[in-house]
Amino acid sequence: MKAKKFVLKQQFVGFPKYSDVEIMEEELPPVTDGEFLAEAVFISIDPFIRIHPQEVGNVVMGQQVARILESKSEHYAVGNYIVGFFGWRTHTISTPQLITPDHRLPEYLIKDMDDLPLSLPLGILGMPGNTAYFGFLDICKPKEGETVVVSGAAGTVGSHVGQIAKIKGCKVIGIVGSESKGKWITEELGFNYYINYKNQNLKEELIKCAPEGIDCYFDNIGGDLSSTIISTMKRFGRISVCGFISQYNLESGFDKAPALQGYFVSNCLQMQGYSALLFVPRWHEGIAQNLKWIKEKKLKYRETIIEGFENTFQAFLDLLSGKNIGKTIVKV
Ligand SMILES: NC(=O)C1=CN([C@@H]2O[C@H](COP(=O)(O)OP(=O)(O)OC[C@H]3O[C@@H](n4cnc5c(N)ncnc54)[C@H](OP(=O)(O)O)[C@@H]3O)[C@@H](O)[C@H]2O)C=CC1
Ligand SMILES: CCCCCCC/C=C/C=O
């Protein structure tokens, strides 16, 4: 069996380039006792791939949904589907990860999907879904009637957070980079307002949409836009720092605190960053709740599906350029 894989040729500097990666072939050895051979069905494209440390020469990191083609493991049977942290590769020989180390995303068999797409364990029913669920509820602690701002609001995590905020009875404002994204989150997902940061004055629009001020900010983007949002927050506001994608492709790095200390002091704000990995012990609680909301039609999702393993890197570039709506997935 030959596997195809994307290998990191050099570290990403600035916006990623085709010359940073290379598609290679690998002849896989026979499957031995305790192992299984899995074939990628869907590969997840995520922003963390741009910033998480990776070694040159390794397969580019990432999750996939894969089908077991051959198994010498009592835990996994041929035909089972699994979520694996196998990277950008078509075939993988692995052993079941019965206990997930706390520095890795969990690997597990997919069960109880009913008629839902098998790609969802990479999005709303997986890492991004748990990032939204735990990172919003545990950190922002939203209360009914409060005003919530979500940036990256038409992305996987942001579109999910805004809907949870609506379920909790909040007023929700989404920050997006296009009119079609804004229409989707307001007309289909129930956000109260959207602000297009590319052609509107963010501060003025925030004051119009939320003259009462902002209680919770779920931050996916960082940078100047986040500084503006934080400067309009109310006393005792809570900020969940999920990501800072606006800074990921800077060549200069990102190690400066924005000059917002005055707002933190005068408005008694709280800001907390987190990694989804913190919630690995509660992983299946998050998935079960998100699945329940989908079945109750309280939670909707959208996917941008790119066909063909060879297009995996282009899918990553498109995500970093904001061309996606909802979860970006490669259908192998
Ligand atoms: N802490 C954690 O454990 C986790 C953190 N994250 C983080 O959450 C954030 C969202 O992830 P996810 O929903 O999966 O991503 P998505 O790819 O689904 O959404 C990303 C969106 O970010 C927006 N964006 C891209 N560049 C910029 C920019 N320069 N300024 C403003 N917006 C930009 C784009 O939308 P638009 O057109 O609106 O600009 C894009 O569609 C990321 O920062 C990611 O790193 C994700 C998972 C786990
Ligand atoms: C090596 C595992 C990395 C998983 C990181 C998942 C959560 C972080 C997302 C940040 O964007």
C-alpha cells in the first residue's frame, strides 16, 4: 500500500506558500498485531496548523475521519470510522489510542451519527465544536439578556458560539468579512446583527448595535479589531480568547500586549485564553450536547468542502484568506 502525504519542507514564514510543502509517497509496511490501516475520507483544515510548532520533514499535522481498511487490533474492526490525528496523508498505520495524552487531540471511533454527515466529527461535533461549547460557556459565563460579540463569526467556531449565545437568550453581534457571511449568520443562524469589518466602521457600528455596551466578547481574531471591541465593553465584561487569526501570518511575530490596560482597570474586565485540549476530559460531554442541539434544530452548520487530496494545501490557503464559510474540509 502506498500512502500520499504532505510533508513540511520549510517553516511557514508570513503567508504560507506552495514551496513550504511537498507531496510525497510512502510505501507502508504490512499491518502487524495490535495495528490497523486506515484510509482518509475527510481531512480537517484548521487555523492552528499555521501556528502550532511542527518539524520540517514531518507530515503536516491535522485531524481526519478515516475508514479502517485492515485491522489486527481487537478494538477497531474493518469498516469502522475513526477520528484520528494522522495529519495530511491518505493512508495511515496506527494503533488505537486508548488513553489520549493531554498534548494531543483525542482519537476515537465514530458512533451514533444517525443520518448526519461523517465529516461533522471534524467540525461542529468535534474539536471546533468543543472549542465553541466549552470556551464560550465556561469562560464567558453568559447570562440571559446579555450582549455578546463574536469575531470570526461565520467560521466554524464563531458561527457555533453565536448560536449557543442565542440558545442562552443573549443578544448577539457577529463580526465578519463579507456581506454573504453576514447574511448567513443573521438570516439563517439568528444572530441579531452583523458588522462587516472590511467596509464598515467597527466602533460606530458597535455603538449603534449595542448602545448598552458589551458583556461578553468571544475573540477569534485578535489584533486591532479586538482592541476596538474590548474598548466598548461594559463593567465586569468577560473575554474568551480563542484565537488571533488576524496575526497568524505576520512575519514579525506576535508577542506584544495591546495597550488596553486602561479599559481593563476602569471596567474591571476579565480575559482568559484557553486551548481546546484543556477540555479533553470532558470531550464527549461537549459532543453529546452539540449533537442534541443539532437534533433539536437549535444548532445549524455549514461546510466548505474541497474535493481531492492534492487540493489540501489550497484549502488551507483559502481558509487563511477568509474564502471559507463554516468548516473547511477536504474530501479525499
Ligand atoms: N483555542 C483553541 O483551542 C482553538 C482556537 N481556534 C481558533 O479559533 C479561531 C477560529 O477558528 P475556526 O472557526 O476553526 O476557523 P475558520 O477557518 O472556520 O474561520 C476563520 C475565519 O477567520 C476570519 N479571518 C481570517 N483572517 C482574518 C483576519 N486577518 N482578520 C479577521 N478575520 C479573519 C475569516 O473570516 P472573515 O471573512 O470573516 O474574515 C475566516 O473565514 C482561529 O483563531 C483559531 O485559531 C480554533 C480551534 C481551537
Ligand atoms: C498538537 C495538537 C494541537 C491541537 C491544537 C488544538 C487546539 C488549538 C487551536 C488553536 O487554534
